Amino acid sequence: MADMTAETTATRQVSFSALRPSREAVVGTLAVLAFLVLWQIAPSMGWVNGRFTSRPTEVFFAAIDVFRKDDFLFHARISLTEFVAGFALAIIVSIPLGVLLGTSKIARYLIDPPLMALYIAPTLVLLPIMVIWLGIDMAPKIAVVFLGAVFPIVLNTMAGMSEADPRFLRMARSFGATKLDIFMRVLVPGSLPALLTGIRLAVGRAVLGVIVGELFVSQAGIGYQINLYGSAMRIDRLLVYVLIVSAFGYTLTILVRSVENRIRDWRSK
Amino acid sequence: MAQIEIRDLGIDYRKPKSNEVFSAVDNVELSIEKGEFVTIVGSSGCGKSTLLMAVAGLVNLSRGSIKIDGKQVTGPGPDRAVVFQEASLLPWRSVRGNVKFGLEMQRWNGGDLNERAMQMIRLVGLSRFSDYHPHQLSGGMRQRVNIARALAVDPDVLLMDEPFGALDAQTREIMGTELLRIWERHKKTALFVTHDIDEAIFLADKIVVMGRNPGHIKEVIKVDLPRPRDEAILDSDDFHSLRKRLRAHLAEDMSSMQLVKEVA
């Protein structure tokens, strides 16, 4: 009886908040609107030079231009290909590696220090080497995406595996669990949230890898376009591309986080 | 012959830093009959949990032997199941999923897993909560799940390591009565570790009193209180005199501890 009432109150609260936006949403929206208005009028008021700042309306029309002409899809496809290839490679390599490191102490002692060093160092510094090794096509960018994404996933998977609750392991052993049982039924489900955290962190680093890689060496791609419009002083178009990149990274991160939260639900204590 | 035979048992540990060896349990001799409810009581550090874990096959013996139905214990086995101190329930599994865990590990082939699990969940009175996850349950409910999980694999011997230690006094009393109700049905051999004197008497056919440095058995006390028992028994004269006897044992242990402290 008691928890039934609790349930109805909870539902009621949810429906209320759907009707009436939260204070957080109101304040957030107002802040964005205020910023847009300020940005729009600042050049006309002579506060800033419009040549350097552009205006929201200009960016809006530039966006229409970019999507209609400007080979947007061509460039987006190249950047996306680099991102997906690098990220997929990172996942294929990092999950088994993380599992190995998380379950074997010896492997951990062996690889942990260099791994940490590479994780902390900005992997973008390796870009010049990648160019020498792999040319200026998509390959060096894929490599940089891979290097950016691989470490957060390895380290988080490793942590998730090696920090498994020893009480769970003992409990499983008391029921005669084999090593494989413990791995499949305790370690894997237990480290899933950590793995997703790793993937979420990797998304940001991978997006950065693609764009910065393209800024430096490329003949096409979103980063190439940003560079192009930057040197041509086309701030409006440049900002369109910047917004596309950030929307892409933001959406992916939110997506992973929502999966993460659903899985973490059972951990919420 | 008794169902569980513990002979000349000794368990040594190596301290992690100093490499010094100390005995957690030494010279333990104990026989437990089939269907007996035995409680092990003693102050902390007397090796009572170590003894239980040895019977579970989860720690290595340094000396002596443990036999169950004549067979040497060398590791965990389907003839035994452990109810741990903290719930140790897998947080990503529902109540039913947790109760099924032991069955899955032991490759249970006595029929449908779900049905078996539900049967056990009904037994501990959690039918309405079978789809809940551990974080949605109270401490007492979690320990019910823990008991259901152990009973599900139908062990000959039920090993319980202070299962109600983290619960408040009231819940603890309810859980004790509940445990006896469940136990009366199957009369499985039960080994129950606790530091709570009342709990030790209330549940037991036989109380094993342990002392420290190294962990050893001080006395084995038979409890002849009639069954089935309920809380009313806590006020009986027999109960009082047993309580007095146990108190004296534990007080002795405490004072010797004090002495060690002063010397050090």
C-alpha cells in the first residue's frame, strides 16, 4: 500500500513538470536569447567590429547557404568517415585491452605507466608523425581519432574490471562459479557503466581529433572548411561549421550519457 | 558419525606488510549433527567468520581437516551455501535474478529456474518485490533475498556469516523468528555466526563460544529450549541463565583484551 501511494505521487510530479517548464530551463533559454540579442545589436552599436564577430542573422543565412551549396555533404561525409573509422578501431582495440589489463595484474604492471603517460599527453602532438607515416589523406586523421579515443576507453574498462567488489567475487565463488562465470556474470555487467563513461569521454577527444587533424593537414572535411573560411575572414560560415561540430559532439555525448544513466540506475545507492 | 567433522583445525594468515604469520584459528574440534542449528558466538577477532569461511571452502586450511558427510572439504560445493554478512546482491539483477544466480552457477537441472526462484522468494515473503532491484529494498529485505538465494540451491548445510549484523535491533528480531520459521520446514543443518548473545541463544540447538588469540573454542553449550520458538522465550528463566553464562565468557574475553592493550 505504502509504495503504491509513493508511485502515484511520483507520476503526478512528472506530469506537472512536463506542463510547467523548470526554472533551470527558463533561465537557460533566457540567457541564450539575451546573448543572441546582444550579439545582434553589438556591431550596429559600434561596440565591436562586425567583420570579426558576424551576427546571428548572418550566421543563419550562411547556414542556409552552407546546406544548399558549398558541398556540405561531401565534407561532412569525409569527416564522419574519419570519425567513425577511428572510433570503431579504438573500440575494437580498447575493450579487449582494457579487459586484459583489468583482469591481469602482470599486464597492468607492464603497460600501466606508458598508458597513463600517453593518456595525459595530448595525442594531437603525434599528428606530424602520423602525417610522415601515413600521408595527408584520411589515414593520419583516423589515426589521431583512434589515439584520442582509445585511452579513455582502455583506462575506464580496466578500472571497471579491476575495481569489482570483492564481496561479489567471494559470493560467486561460494556458489562454485568458474573463472569464466565470474567474468561473464560479475565482471562484465559490473564494469559496463565504467566502459560507457570511457566511451563518452572518448567522443569528445575523437571529435577534437578529426577537426584539429583536418585544420592542419587536409584537402577536404569540416576542419578543412573551417580553416578555409577562417583565412578568408568568412566568420559567418566559419561559425556555421563550428556549430555543426559542437552539435554533433553534444548529441553523441548526450546519447551515450542517457544509456549510461539507464544502466547506472541500479547503482544509484 | 556427525555430518560435519572438524578436526584439529588451524588457519594461519601472513600479515601483508611484516610477513609475520599469525593464527586466526587453532586447535578447533567440532562435530555437528545433521539438522542441527549451531550458532558460533564470540567477540570480534575470535576467528568465528574465518571458521565459517573454512567450512564454506573459501579459505585454505593450514592444519587439520573439515569433513562433510565423510568427504574432505577442498573448496566450495553444492552441498553448502553461504548467506553473507552484507547482502552481496548483484545490483544489476532484480530480486529474482539474484535468487537465480546460485542456480545458474551450479547448473541447476531440477526444473525451471524462474519457478524455483519464485518459490524461494515466496518462502521469504517477497513475492511482490521479485522485479525490484536491490537498491530499492530495505536492509532486511535484502537479507531475505540473500537467504532465498542460498536456500534455492537446496544445500545440505546452510552457512550464515552474521547475516543480520547490519540490521537494527527490531528488524533483527523479526528476521531471527522468520529464519527459524523457514528452517523448521526443512531442518537443514545450519551454522550461524553472530556476536549477538540473544540471537545466538534464540536460534541454537548448540552454541559454540569462541575466544581469541588465537581463535579457539572455549565451550560448546547445548540449548534445550523447546521448539518452535518465538520472542516469548526471551523472557524465560532458562534463557536468562544461558545469557548470563555467555555474558561471563565474553566479559572475560574483553578483560583479557584490555590487559593486552595495557601491556602494549
